[in-house]
Amino acid sequence: MKKLIFIIIFFSFFVTNAFSQNNPKLIQHVLSKHEIGKTFSFDLSNTSDGYLKVFITYLGTVSTLANKEYNIVTWGNVWGPNRHSDGVVYLFNTNDKY
């Protein structure tokens, strides 16, 4: 049972990072628009990897108690023949650095 849980966690981590980290330009494109609440969609499907759609939304900024500001971006994937989905929440500083 522990092996199964480990495999599921590893697989979900691998898939999330594999898709999201390969396209930092997409996130930078969305951050440059500064359109709060608008979802940008990108079709990254191809014949070798199959179906992959990415949805990125800029949620705005938040301030901490230490007066630091962060931009919040969500990244969602819909992928594979069964249309699996996963997502990530990213925080960027005011210079749009991860």
C-alpha cells in the first residue's frame, strides 16, 4: 500500500512539473498582460505526446505582513486520452521572478 501511494505521489509530481516547467514563457506572457481573472488557454497537443491543453490565470497580487507583494498565477493542465487534469499555484515577486 505504501508503494502504491508513493507511486501515485511521484507520478502526479512528475507530470505536473514536466508540463509546467517546460513552458515558463507562457507564464511570463500571462504575467506581462496583467489582466486579473482572465484565463489564457494554450493548445500544446502534438502527435507524439497526445492531447495537452494548458490554462493559465493571473489572479492578482497579495501583500504579506512584511509588506512584500507577490503575483499569483494558476496553471492547469488537461492531458491524455482520458483528459486527466492537474494544476499548480505559482507565486512570483514584483519582478515576475519565480
